[in-house]
Amino acid sequence: MTRYRHIIWDWNGTLIDDAQACVEVLNEILARRGRGPVSYEQYREDFDFPVKDYYSRIGFDFTVEPYEELAHEYIEAYRKKQFQCRLHAGAEKALRSCLEMGLTQSILSAYQQELLEEITGFFGIKELFVRLVGLDDHYAHSKLDNGRELLAELCLKGPEVLLVGDTLHDRQVAKEIGTDCVLICNGHHPRHRLQKCGVKILESLTQVPIFLKKQC
């Protein structure tokens, strides 16, 4: 029996394997502006939240082109690719294993709320969560405020909750809201970046139930 009562899952890169799709969308946007592509490896090395800051670092000038326009362009292109993505190997099995252990589950995502509900329904896993929490726009700002609200809504203490993510931002959110955290290294950030966080790093979602069973 694990000591946790609830799991907060990140969506993009953690449950859905979409990093390559994100690179493809970004490169389509760059090509339309006459710029060369970024590689999958470069993307994972540099990507971070807020996404607006990441775009600035790779050369977008928001005094010339508003970030809001770029964000809408990105999300429209991503929506066309999202149904071509798959859940990470072992994702649904891990989710169902957590339920069997008596844990409730939610998703905390920087994805837009309506789209989050749509895609989890498409994969047939929507009913596995007590809450789906996305953003109310397409701009992929921090999940921190929503994380605080979710924890309060769950009526649980931080140590009773485990956040599972794939980026440095997920670790930041967990730290700020007071939950424990594990990070999966096959998403949007590589292992060596995640190791700076000082939390448990797992190779894949298949290891999550094993990790939980050891937390007594």
C-alpha cells in the first residue's frame, strides 16, 4: 500500500508521446518564416516554460510579430497532429494500476482545457481521472496557479500527492504546491536536465506503479 492518495499527471510529454510532433510543428512555423529547423535533440535541450520565453530564445521577435498570433498558429497545427500521436508505452496500464491501488488521479496541463478534454476522450482514458485541469487559453503559461487550486479542491495535503511529469517546470510546480514529484525522462526534457532537480527520475511510465508500491 502506497503512502500517496492521489496522483497528478502532466499530459504533454508525460502521458502522450508528442515531443516529436511538437518539433515538427515548430519547424513548419520556422520554415514559413524562411528559417532553418531545430532538431529533436536541440528542442529537448532548450524547450522550457513559459513557452513565450523559449520562442524568444530561438529567435522570434514579439515586437514584430505578436506572441498571441504565433501561439494560435502553433495550436492549430498541433491539433492536426495530436491524433497521430500515441500514449507513451505503458501509460494506460500505469493509470489503471494506480486506480487498483486505491489512488485517485487528475491531469494538470498547460494544454487548453477544451482540447485536453477532447484528446483524453479520444484515447478512452478520460474517465480514469477525477479532474482534468488545463489552461483557459492557448498561451502555455505556467501551471502553478492551477496547481494550487487543484490541490485545494482535492482537500489533500501536499505529502499525500505525487506529481508525475517530464519537465523542469513540473518539478517547479510540485515544489511550489508542496507535493512530491517524479519525472519521466522520455518526454520534452532529457535525463541530464532533469537530474538537476534532485528528484527521482524514471525511464518510463511502466516504472511508476513499481515506484509507488515502494512508498510506504
